[in-house]
Amino acid sequence: MTNREVSINSTNAEFGGGGDAEAAVGVSKKERAPLLTQRKLFRSLSGRDISTSNAENSNSTRTLGTFGGVFAPVCLSQFSALLFLRVGFIVGNLGLLPACGTLTLAYVILLVTIFSICAISTNGAVEGGGAYYMISRTLGPEFGGAIGALFFFANIFSSALYTTGCVEGLVDNFGESGKIAHFLREGRWYSFAYGSAVNFINLLVCLIGAGMFAKLTVAIFAIVLFCTGSVILSFPIENYEISVSIPAANPLVNSSYELNGTYTGFSAKTLRENLVANFSRDYTTCSGDDYESCSVVNFAVTFGVLFSGVTGIMAGANMSGELKEPGRSIPWGTLMATFFTFLTYLLLFVLTAATCERFLLWNNYIFMMGINMWKPFVTIGIITATLSASLSNIIGSSRVLAALAKDNIYGKMTYFIGLMSCGSNPVGAVLVSSILVEGVLLIGGLNTIAKFTSIFFLLSYLATNLACLGLEWASAPNFRPTFRYFSWWTSVLGIIGNGAMMFVISPSTAGICIIVLLVLVIILHLQSPSEQHQWGSISQALIFHQVRKYLLLLDSRKDHVKFWRPQMLLMVNNPRSACPLIDFTNDLKKSGLYVLGHVKIGCYDENTKDPATEDYPKWMALVDHLKVKAFVEVTVSHSVREGLQHLVRVAGLGAMKPNTILFGFRDNAPSQDFFTRYEIPAADSYGSLDVEAGETPLQGESSPFNVNNYQATSPTSASPSLLAQGSSFSSEITPEEYVAMVADVLNLGKNVCLCRHFHQMDKAAILRKDNRRKFYIDVWPIDFFNPDESNVFGTTSLFLMQLATILNMVSSWRKRTMLRVFLCVSSRDADPEAQKKQVKHMLHELRINATIIPVPWDHIITHLSQISSDSQSEAEADADTLSHLSDAYINGVNGLISGQSVDTAVTFLYLPHPPQSSALYSYYLKLLTGITNGLRPTVLVHGISAVTTTNL
């Protein structure tokens, strides 16, 4: 390196010189083969718990098998309040055929959702959190956190629903008009007190832990099965007419003489009367003793009640953290339980329709007690089924909440929950869940709560199907579930079914739930939980899949000038000093491709790491820090020129390849480090005053490029502070090599731009709203090296205007700047006024709003020497063209431009084609330097292809 400092745009410093590369990448030196050293990965792939490092401790927390951990809880959750309390309500209002169809519809929706659950749960280790865990690890923390919250509240409402069903069964049997005893007082607040007592019992069981729940589940399931069997057997045993009393809670008791309904036994007439729908009023919603005040039942109400009773398919998945083999237990336990409960309900529907008159079904929802061989069996079944379902849901909700707290999705809102735990039992989450259930109990009736419960579950199931569909459509190679009965169409069917039935039940409630979901997603996105949780997001896989598909459809042979846009490759040597230029190019790209290119001087040794790969995270940190929409390409080469050729050829993909290459200017400007720079806004000047790092600014604020403003996008992100300011390994680019690089770009069929003085640009000062000063974007569409042959309508001149217009189209620049086109006129011109009209007409045809300013320059062109017109070679012509440009002429042109640039923000100049002879490269660069000395930020442009048209 020579004694004087030579720079391209600022300096020739290599990027990333002194930093700890391996630390920046986020891989320790010992992890040469990270996959082999990550033992957690193999424990995950084998289905073992990875929440703790000790395998024995992990296994000790997983105690549940398929039957006790999945089959029994799912059966109990699906039997719940529906089995003994609402079969008559559904069959009486819908009729047998519609009821069976509705039941089948509900179970088809559940079945396709189960297929999605099975596919996700058999594609890797499933930890605690059930649906939340599966959705968050698939869709990402934003959607996972939002759906997790909704699924948490779905379980809360469901627990309250089953608690209300339990209280209803207790009051009907032991209330003041009870069928067995009469020691319980009746009334709204008494029912609330009984619900609170049931909720407290659930709380005590939950505090004991999942083991106690598993033991209770199996015992309760056996009791419910026995009671259900007694009901089924009672139909053929009690095959004779029975008068069943209407409950006192029904207002008909006080307004009608007929106080009994009839159980006919098996009767063809009864079956025919019960085949089709015939809706009545729901006596549990009446106000006082007025039967007319009862709400009218419709299909939406009955489906909401039915679906809310069978939504327990996640009961097993919620216990995923306690299952010995969640990947095996969840699919088969859930499927078997679903088929079992479906057949049970179908059988009960048929038996009920064939034996009970509609009046009885309308007005006594617990008619089973009146026909059972021993009434207490039904009472025991009601209490055990609803109590266990309530218990299952409150445990499920607590596990989801504990998983949300563990992942810190909602930050401080759930932080305290993680502090309250006893072993694997989330005590804090259990307490919060129990308190919320207590609040939901205030809503009142079972049918009212059922509507909210169904919609919450439908939305959760829709998200589960969406997650599985995303995995399937993304064609991710690692999505290889061992469950083989899943297909993309089952997920689509689940999405359509769940979404449609949400709005059938209650359009307003469904709309509110969706809005709440979207609000949660937006809040979580703004909080960016994905920065702390590197789970992987399905959105990235889907974007890759779609981008690849559309890139294949993007055909460069179909390009048309009407849709031309700049595709920029900005060559950056020292990113610390190129920040303003990088930011400016981001405005100039007009939604086109933008690539930051960098060449590392060296050679790749097969025994060493690729230096370009080591530097890539630092460059991505730079892109994040500067907030530009750019890709990064780093290559290693023996010379900058050779590396440039690599990047020009291979940067981009398919038809998205750079068509315009930008360079910094090779000059002797001192290097500036914008990462440590402070600016003090000057009231009456274009730019700003600089204060070096280590000094204290008197006023103002830090530069927008200061590295202190950087916020990492993820825990593994490198920092821009690792970008080196200088390195002894830097290489000097000679004038000849620099101009040769410009010629190479043109020979490769790309437009070229040389950018100078951008270290002076203070975009914030230019675009400041309180600045009343107007700035200009100047265009000089004349080849100052050969003005006699310059054509203002030529390719390069039009390209100049196009780039300037694109910059002026950016909203922030359009508000604060105006476009000016300068025409150099002299007495040699035949008709200067006609030339101005032609340019004005051209700008009008091209829809370019610019002011045309004629500039006399007779006093400058007098310094031009005459060019020989004799026949000569191309190299001799180049030499003759450059030799006639005297210092007086170059200085005159520089003064002419400078005199018009008092209020200029950016100047666009015509870049003459480099000479053919490399011997003239140094002189060519000297002339360019002379013309641009002391100007505002300047872009020298040379175009080789048409970029604009006047045709439609």
C-alpha cells in the first residue's frame, strides 16, 4: 500500500478484518460438526423430551400412557355435558336424520383436524402445550402465541361450560324440585356458588398434579362407561309407555295442564315423527315463568351445543408434556376415542328418536333419568362426565398458559406464572386458569357459554389445519410425519369446515374472535418474539416455495422497455464509509433488485473456512442496521477486478439480475467512519458538522448510521461493529484497474454509475420537514468530453433522466426536491430555442415533470481544441478526443456546474465511454476527477440499453 491513502468511495479497507468471525457466525470453535455434537437433536428426533439435559429426570416427568393419557381424557371430554344432558335437546329439535347429519358433519370436521394433529405430532418431539406448541413451532411465535391465547380461553370457557353442566345435573337431582333429594337451594346465585365449589374441587385436583388426574381419569371413565351402558340397556328393558315429568324449572309447568312427557318404548310412529327438524324454545333461557320469553332454537344453536360437547380432541395433546410417547399416543389414542364416542352418540340418537315423543325431548333435557332402570346411574354419569371434562379442560388451559409463560411470548404479562411451579406442575398457571373459569361462570346458562366455546375451538382447529397445510404446501423435506393418512385436501377440508361453522353458529362472535386474533398477531409481530425464538416459521418455507415458482415463470426473454426498472449492484469496499451511498441507492432502486457486492482479496484454501461465509452475517447485520431492502453477495478473488466480473455475472437469480452497476469514485478523499460519527445539524448549510468518536457533541444528535442505534434482529445476529475500518491486508486499486472495471461492466452489457461525494450527503437535512429551503435534482445530459457529437436524445441522456425521475418519484424526495434539466447552449447551435422546445416536448411525452434551464457556455467551449477529421484508428480517435480537452476547459465545465449547484441535492452527469486504449485510462480518470471536483453528491451515468418509451 502506498503512503497516501487511496479510496473507492472512501477507503480500501477490507470488511470484517479484526472481529471474531466464529463468534459472529454464532458457532463455537469446538463445533466443527454441530449436527453431531447436538445431542438434544437426537433426543428430539427419537421422541424424547429435550426440556432438560438429564434424560432420567425427563423420563420421570412423563408417566402417562395412551389409554390413561389420551383415550380416556378425550372420551370424557367428548361425552361431557352432551351425553346425559343434551341428547334430547338435539334430537328433539333437529330430528333424527338432521341430528345424525349434524353429528357426522361435526365429527368430519374433528376427524380432518385430528389428521392434522397426528401429522404434526408424528413429525418430531412434542412437548408441553399441546395445540399451542404444535402451532407455534410450525407457524412461528406470532401466530402460535395468538392461537395459543385463544386456545387457552377456549379451554377456560369449556371448563366453565362443563362445570355449569355439572351444576345443572346436581340441581335437577338434588334441588328443591329434585328427582332424588331436595336439599339444594335453587336460584342463579346458588348455581354460581355450586359452580364455584366444583371449580375449587378441580383446583385442588390440579394442584396435586397430572398423576392424580390420570388416576382419576381412568376411574371416572370406567364410571361413565358403566352409567352410559345402563342408559343404553334401559331402552330395550323399559320397552313400555312411561310418563316422564317435566322439570319445575320449565315455565310450562305453571302454564300448561300437561305436565308429563311420554316415553313410548320402541315405536315406528314415534320414529317417523322424530325424523325431521321441528324447533321449539329453550326453556333454560326463559325469564321467570314466561314461556314466551324463552329463546327460539335454530340450527346454529343446536350445532353450537353439539360441537361444544365434542371438542375434546385436544385433551390428549394438552397432556403432551406428561406422555411417555406423545408421537404414538396422541394420534392413535385420539382417533380411537373419536370413533368410540361417535358410535356411542349415533346409537343414543337412534334409540332416543325411536322411543321418546318430541314434547318430552323439548321440555325435559334429562329425560334419561325418567326411563333409566335405576335413576342414580344417570345422576352419577352426569356428575362424573361433566366434572372430569371440566377438570380435563382446566388442566389443558393451565398447560397452554404454562407453555406461553415458558416461551415468554407475552413478556411481563406472564412472567410471574413461570415463577410459581412445583416440579412439572405449573401451579401459577393452574391458579390463573381457575380464577378465569370463575369469571366465565357468571355468564350463566350452558347453551350461552356453548356458543363461545365452540367458536374458540373452531378457530383453534382452523389454525391447526392451516399449519399442517402450510407444511404440506411448502414441500419442506423435513416434513415427514409417520402418520400416513394425512393429505393436503384433508387440511383444506378442515379449514373450510371450521371456518364456515364458526359463522353459522354466530357471525358476530366469530368476527370478534377473528379480530382479536389479528390484533394479537399484530401486537406480537410488533414485539417481535421471533427475535428471541429461533423456532423457524412456516412463512419462510412458503415464501421460498412461492418465490422459486414465480422466478421460474419470470422469463428474461419477455422483458419489455415499458416495464423496465433499475436492478442495482452496488460495489462496496468499506461499508463504514459508504453508509450514505448505500442508503441513497436504496431510494434509487424503485422496487427493483438491490444487491450489495463486496470482494475480499485472497484465495480459498481447501483446508480453511470460506472467508465470504464467515463475513456474511456481518453484512446482513449491516442491511438490518441501515434498514435497506438489499441482498448481499460476497466473493473471494485474487483481485477486485476479477471479483467484480464474478459478481456481475452471477449476482441475482434467473431473470432477476442486476442491469446497473454502481461504484464509489476512486479519489483521495479522507475516510469517514459513519458508525462512530456524530452530526450537529447546521441551520444554514447543506450538510452537517462532524464530531469524531470520543468527543462530546455540543448539540444535535448521533448520526442515523451510528452503530449505537443498532438493534439485533435475533440473538445470533452479528453486530455491524464487527465491520473493520481498515486492514493491512487491503489492496490498492490503480487508476488503470479502476477504469478497466468500468469498461468491463459496459462490455458485459450493464449500465454503469460512478458515485462521488456521497460522504457529504445528509439526507435528513435535505428532507427535513421544517426546512423551507428547496433542493434540486440536476441533470446534465451532455457528453462534456465530446460535446459536438453529444445527443440529448441518446441512450445515456435518457438513462440519466430516467434515474433522476425515479429518485424524484420517491415520496420523501418528491416533497422536498424538484427536477432540473440543464441545456448547454452556444452561438454555434443553429436554433437554441428550437432545441429547448424539442427537449420540452420529449419530457412531456415521457411524463417527466422537470424545469428546463438553458445555460450559455460559449466562454467555455472556446478552450476546446479542434479534433482532426482525418481517417484514423479507434485508439487514435480516443487519444485525439481526450487530448483536445484542456485543463482550462475542464475547469470551466466544473465551474459551470458548480455555479448552478448552490441548492442542488444530487447531480446526474453524462459518463463518457472509457477509451479503448488502457494507456489512456489514467488520463480519462483524471478528467472525470477534474469535472466533479467540489460538486455536490454526483452520479456519473452511462447507459447502454433503452429504459423508457412513449408508447403504451
